Amino acid sequence: MLYHLLYGLREHFIGFNLFGYITFRSAAAAVTALIVTFLIGPIIIRWLQRKELGEEIRNDGPETHHVKAGTPTMGGIIILIAILVPVLLFARLDNLYIQLMIGGTVWMGLVGFLDDWLKVVKKMPKGLVGRYKLAGQIAWGLVVGLVVTFAGEYEGVRWYSSVPFFKNLLVNFGWFYIPMVIFVITATSNAVNLTDGLDGLAIGLIAIATIAWAGVSYVSGRVDFSEYLSVFYLRGVGELTIYCAALIGASLGFLWYNSHPASVFMGDTGALALGTAMGTLAVLLKKEMLLPIVGGVFVAEVVSVILQVGSYKWRGKRIFKMAPLHHHFELLGWPEEKVVARFWIIGIVLALITLGTFKVR
């Protein structure tokens, strides 16, 4: 919004020229998101407490989690507002990539909010029926897949995905590209949701992964950088750096309240939206194959659930003490804070590897 209002006036005031720089607007978006969380966070947390919108703890979960019963949930509202406000202020709203990121954030935020509302207000233990959540995820994946297929921005690379560690190597999925996009977005959305089980775990990993995506976005949107690093250039995709910066600021701000012991949980309102954002970023940047690296911890959490369910169903035995994976380490005797810190460390290493793929080719 400010870009459209002020950048055109740069001839009258040279200071407005700053709005032409993605770096300036990204920094402003990150700081604004952080400030927004500090301003609205306490207000929303108090509102959730007054409405008694507290978390219901699973009876089969770790015993140490029972003390968390009643902690306000649906805190994802804080994150979503803190993302959307700076994006609307500092990003170019005529940019297709930004429009899609806003659409995905709002859409899956609403699906997650409905799920949380049914759980904590209507006292429906399972919340929104799984197939309806899946329908929401598939619907958004279909939208993104169709837009990428027909949008002029992707002329010549519509159904392609770049391969990490190889220069200018692209894989053409053909018409299987749209189902692949649906799978990527749905899987990532659910993976973040599964990881959101310890104080600060998911939101910290989101912040770490998004730093890597911000770097990918900036490089992919610069002709000079993309040519030097042999990364194919996507015109206008650099605007995603601003979205990423807002997401980083919002994540760090929310972590202020979500760190152990958490004052609020993000709930599905935040987890489904943020997971969808991660998957959508990968698709829009044509870096779908980077997701297993940058989101390696999320992948491990999903795989642990799949292995646990499959092993119990076919062999009658459990592989892990409890799934998802973070609960397994808790039951091994690791304090919650140690599990979170060590998973963050792994996330940082994976983010560095992700950025390293630009040079290791």
C-alpha cells in the first residue's frame, strides 16, 4: 500500500525512493510485524483467557503436558495479523506472488480457525472433520497449481521444478505438476500442524526455514544474482522476500509468548496457515525439491507418524515410544526445552544447507 502511495512521489521527496528497494521494505515489514505482535499479543491473549478458549490436552499424551490444560489456544490469530499488516503496507499488492501468499494465508487461517473454534467452543474433540480440512488444503493446492500453469509469470517454466545441487537442471512434471503441487501444499500444511506439539517448537522452526526462503526469494528475483548463481530468474518473485520478512518478524514476536512455559498456543489457526505458506513459497519459487531439506524436521515428524501407524497396523508393534517424533524424545527423558533447542539446531543446519545449494553445484 505504501509503495503504491509513496513511491510515485519520489520526485517530490527523495526519501520515498526507499520504497523502491526490496531490502528496505523487507526490513520495515519484519520490524512492523514484530511490533504488531507486541501490541496485539497481550490483548488477544487476555481475550482468549476471558472467553476460556483453552487447550484440551490429550489423555494419551506425555504426563508433563497435563499442566498445560487451559492454556489459551487460537493464538495463530496474532501471527496472521502480524503477517498481513506489514505485507499490506510494504509489499506491491499488484504482484501475483504476493496475492497468492495473502490468499493462502487467509484461506487456511480460516480453515484452522474453524477447526479450533469447533474444538474449544463447541467442545467437539476432533474439531473440523479431517476430510473437510483436507478439502480446504486440496482446494488451495489446486488454485496455486492452476495459477502457475496459466500465469504469464511462469512462461516457459510452468510445469518445471528445479533440482538442488545441479546447475539449471529442471524436471518437467507435465500435467502431473498440478497433483504434485496439491501434494506439496497439503503435506507441508499437515507437517507443521503435527510439529506444533511443544512450546516454541513449530514457530521457531518456521522462523528458521523462512530465513532460508527469504534468501531464495531475493536471489531468484534478481537478474544479476540469479545469473551468477545459475538460478533461473523469475520476474517479480523478489517481492516474496517482503512476505518472508513479515513472517519472520511475526514468528519471533509470537515466540515471545509461545516459548516455554507458553502463555498461548497457535492452534490450527496458525499451524495450518503457516504450513500452507511454507508449501506455497516452495511452489511459487519453483523450489519444491528443496522442501525436504529446508523443512527436514517437519518431514521427520510426518515420517515418524507414518512409520508408527504402519508398524502398529501391520506388525502390532510401535517403533517409537510415541509419535510425532518430539514426543518420543520426551518419553526418553529429554526435557521439553532440550528437545526444542536441539530440533532448532537441526533446523538451522538444514537452512544453511539450503542456502549452500546455491553454490554447491
